[in-house]
Amino acid sequence: MEKRLYYIVTFVIIIVILFFLPSKAILNVMNNIIIKPLNNKIIVLDPGHGGIDGGTSFGDILEKDINLKIGLKLKEELTKRGATVIMTREVDDSLDDHVANGGSRHREDLNARVKVVNENNTDIFISIHVNHTKNEKKIGPIVFYDEESKESQELALIMQENLNKLSAYDKLEIKTKHGVTTGNFYTLRNITSPGVIVEMGFISNEFDRELLLQDKHQNEMIDLIARSVISYFNKNIEDGPFHLFLK
């Protein structure tokens, strides 16, 4: 009850302040509230694989290309909403030559991604991948997190719940209601911020494979991921009077 009263009083005060502000100042305030809910947030996006490492594949369809295309689109969307977005890669590049610790090429690549996160005061980390399995019936996006991080689990839960709502599956009544999954991933274990790995679908599944290449489906996933990020950062005020402005 006290929390609700606090929100109501705060809302009334803001309305009163806006009433006395000039129109340009009101516009600036509303832009910050409505259009840029991720102001001052630093997000590292990590399109998995790249360069010599194509990731998983099906014929000439390479995971690294899907990851990068969606990663760049997601960067644009999160930037529009006010975030400072740092990409681990923005071209078809392998990161193994960015860090020299004398390890394997694969480990150096992962070290470079971890370094980007840990050196940039990152608020959250999102790594973008495509799944593959011998079971061709497996379908739909799955979000992974490190079990040692409660904040990562919270982000993963929000994101998985939203991605389970993808319209392409609902229309065909395909069950894709995955739960979040813990994973022993090097990047998630070694970053200093909350983070998740989003496996956007199964390249080994014919239906998923087609969806992963469609702009409409990609754009819907990007919107749902962006909404999930906003919900995560505003989880403590979503029951207040401003939650409609934060979507």
C-alpha cells in the first residue's frame, strides 16, 4: 500500500511540474521517459562466432551470418531506446587475434569477448547464437544463464517468457514453451556483469531454419529481446504508474 501511494504521489508531482514547463522542455522530458527507457545503460552484444569460425551450419547457411545480422539489428533497436551498445564484432571477424594469452584460437576468441564486457562497465551482456541438434524436431529459442548469477537468471526468465510468445509458432500451434536453462559457458562464467546466451532457434529444424532467415521473424525477436531488457532494468517499478511508458 505504501509503495503504491509513493508511485501515485510521484506521478502527481511530475504532472504538476510538466504543467508549468514550456512545451519544448515537456517534449524533452517525454522523449526521455517514453522513447529512451534505456538511457545510461551499457549493453554488450556478442554475435557469436565469425571469421574462420562459422559456427553451426546447414548447407551454405552459416550461423555466424545469422548472428551478425540479428546482432546489428538489435544494436539499432537498443540504441533507439537510449542504450549505449558495444558490439564484440560488427563484421565477419574472428576475435582470436585481439587477445594474446598463448592459448588456443577458440579460447583466445572467447577471452576477447570477455575482455570487451569486463573493460566497459557493462550493465548486461547478450550473446547471440543459433542452435543445432541431431533431433530435428527440436524447435524454438532457448535462453541460457550461469547458475551462479541470480541477476542473469532474472534476465533469462524475462527474455525466455517473451520469446515463447513468438507469433510464427502460435499461428501453427507449435509448442515452443521452453524454460530457461543453466549452462557451463566460458563467457558467462568469466564476465563481471549479468549476461545470457540467446539461442535463437534450431538450424537443424526445417521450420526454424526458414524463420531465422526471415526479416519479419528476426524483427519480432529483436523487439521481444529489447522489451525484455527494458523490463529487466525496470523490474522494480513495473507495477507503478509509469510502466506503460517503459515498454
